[in-house]
Amino acid sequence: MRRIALLTAGGDTPALNATIFGAVERANELRVQVVGIIKGFGGLLDPNVPHLRLNPLYSTIPELDPRCGGTILGSSRTYIDDSHAGELQLVKKRLDQLGIEGLICIGGDGTLNGMQPISQFMPCVLAPKTIDNDLGLNYLDEPNEWVREVDPESKKEKFRKLPSKQDLDLEDIVNFATPGYATAVYVCVQGVQRIRTTAESHRRIAIVEVMGRESGYLALGAAYGQPDIILIPEIPLDYERFERRVRDLYDAQKNVVIVIGEGLRDQDGKRLGDISQSVDPAGNIIFSGAAEVLQNMLVDSMGDHYFVSRKRHEQAAAATFTRKIGHTQRGGRPIRFDRYYATQLGGKAVDLLVQRQNNYVAILQWNEQQGFHVSSINGNALRDSWRGIHPRLLHPSFYDEHRYQPSKLGVNYLSRIFDNAIGSDDLEILREDLFDTGHLKSRYQSVNVGIHKHIRYLSSGNEEGPIDPF
């Protein structure tokens, strides 16, 4: 295999550049040319196919820095639809014109679905990324536990997960942790710790909302910040019991810090954040209010009298506040765990392509004997009986719903990832770079300026190929 293409799709994470770097470095060793497609699958749908050479003369371009968050290639939530045969033929023609023999897609479940049509005519592999840590399986048989039903009210088909097996072993997990997750947890933990001192100082109840959609991994990881209560989407909220716990904590310490996953559900299974039916380009519901809804519930049920009687505040609304950590979870410099294993997984993806392992996913595994190590799995192993891919949910054995904290197994899972997740260079960069006086004298130099100078375009009017031979 002489020339491959690489793209990043879906939401950004702090470890994307590290994955690209690992792929390019491995390609250099194997003397394989790497073409970076700009803006994910959207770049392939563009007749001009904006792209750049990532390793001219088998040397990685200097703009590609694994310590830099995000992706120098840009990303989008545009995906290729296999029902559009004409569109797919154009994509095939463009890849042929570029002389591409294989494709690496860096992304999550949406990206894995998006690469399926291309895998019908060209070897494709996935290098995983997501801050949500929801790409993978708790155990190999998990996809077979989804059932398809018809909603009696809407008459639309929906999927329901059967109860998980209870005796989960950490070595059962397929794709133990996804690049981007560790850094996102790092950001969440700092956010929770900083919110705590404000809540203590002003005698308030703080509700901190983290990302994760339907999976509670980020909320669970935020336990390192020592919130009093963690609420995850997988366990419906028992509000009465929750409120009693809030009252007990507030009476004892005059403040409460609550972390909730954005996909938190009530007892009826309705997401608290579904206050609107807007969706992102991938069709996912945009969660826009779980923390605020929970705050309003506390204000209504606890009432002004509760706080006035304790001489804390005049109104319940003044005693509670919400904060969303938001997109800061997606950005910034990746910590060592993400940098190292993202690089390894990028290299593994190149090896899979060279071995012509089509429709495979590079994965990060863990066991007692080997510790963390890279491996691979066929993409179809992640699919249910209807070829759908579902987000990996936090296994119930990781969470103690009575204490609102990680269970013993959950602690063991998190400690495998985070006991050695931060390197000395992660700390040194704070001392050396954060308050560098040079930052006051010059504005931010975007890597996009340098990348733009590398970009080339495919002339859509030429019928012969390859027309951009480098």
C-alpha cells in the first residue's frame, strides 16, 4: 500500500492531533504516503476535495503537534449516505484520482457508520475518539441485548437495551478507554473543584453539568473532584430520595456540589434536558437544560422557607446555581494518557490498513498481565442484529446508586486510567507557558494559517487520474 488518506469526523477531542501524529509516524516507517482530507467526509463530498500531504518525503509536517488539542484537518458532522449511489460513485472517483488505496477515519460511532459505504470499494479502518468514552462494549455479547420495539404513542420504532449481565470483569471491556476521555475528565475535575469553594463560601447548592449524552462516564470520572452527588443518565432519577440526600448534606455542611450527566432521565425515562427538539447535524438531540430543570425542581420542592429558616438566603433560587463545563471538555492540550495511547492507536490503524483488514477498529485493551495495549476488532462486532451501533452505556456495576458515587468496581476502572494519566510535562507546561509574558505581546498564532498553505485541491474537470500525484 503506497498512499492512504486520513480524515477526522464528528466532534473534536483533545487527542485528535495525537492520533493523526501516530498514524503519520508509523506510515513514515513503512514508507506510506499519507493524504489528510480537510473537514472530514465533507471534504470527500466537495468536488475540489481539499487535502494536504501529511508526510512529504516521509517526514511529518511541523504543524502536526501531538501536544496540541483538536485536529489540524478540521472536522464536521457531515456523513456519507450509502443510499445515494451517485454521490458514492463521485467519492470513489475522487479517491481514485488522488491515488488513495486505503482510508483511516478517526471518529466515533457516527464515523464508523459513515465509512461503511466507502469500505465496499476500499479498505477502511477506524481509529477511535470521543470524550464521552461511549465507543466500545462492556462485553462482546452486549450488542445482542438490544431489542427493537414500536412505541405505542408515536408508532415509531425504537431500541431498548435489555438488562446487562451483572458479573462484569474489567478484562471483558472492548475498548477500555477512548482517546479524549481522560483529558475531558481532567477538565471536569478541575471545574468541580473550583465550583466547590464558591459553593462553600456562599452556602449554595451547585449543579455542574458535564457532557456524555446517554453515557455517564464523564460524570463518573468527575468523582475525582469529590462532588457530593453524581447523577448518571443510565440510572433514572428517584427525585424524592435525591432531595432527601441534598437536604441532609446541606444541613450538615451548608453547601452541596452535584454533578449530572447531560442525558439524565426521570423515572419515566424522559431526559430532563429535552426541553427542545432541536438536533445536531448527526441527528442527535441537543441537550440544552438538564441542570436548569433539576435546579427548578429543587427550588420548587425545597422552597424559600427552608433556606430562610436557616438564615442562608432569602430565596431558594438564590441558594442554587448551575454551571455547564461545556466545550472546554473538548479542547486544549491532551494529558499524557491521551497523547500516548492516541498515538499508539493511530499507528495501529496504519498497520491494519497495510494488512488490508477492512472495516476494522483499532482499540485500547487492558488486562492484568499486559496492562494497556492496542488491539483491533471487526467493526461488525459492535453492531446489533439490525446493523445499528449504540453508545456504550456505563455498566451499572460501576455506580453505587444509593451513595451517588462510583462503586468499588467503578473506582477500580477509573484508577486503571488515571493513576498515571498525567505526566511531569503536563505540570511543567503550566509553570512555563501559562503566564508567558510573550502572550501579552503577540496574539494567538493559529495552526490553520500554516495548514492553509499546504492545502491542495482536486480539479473536478479532469476525468483522468490520478491528477494530483504529489
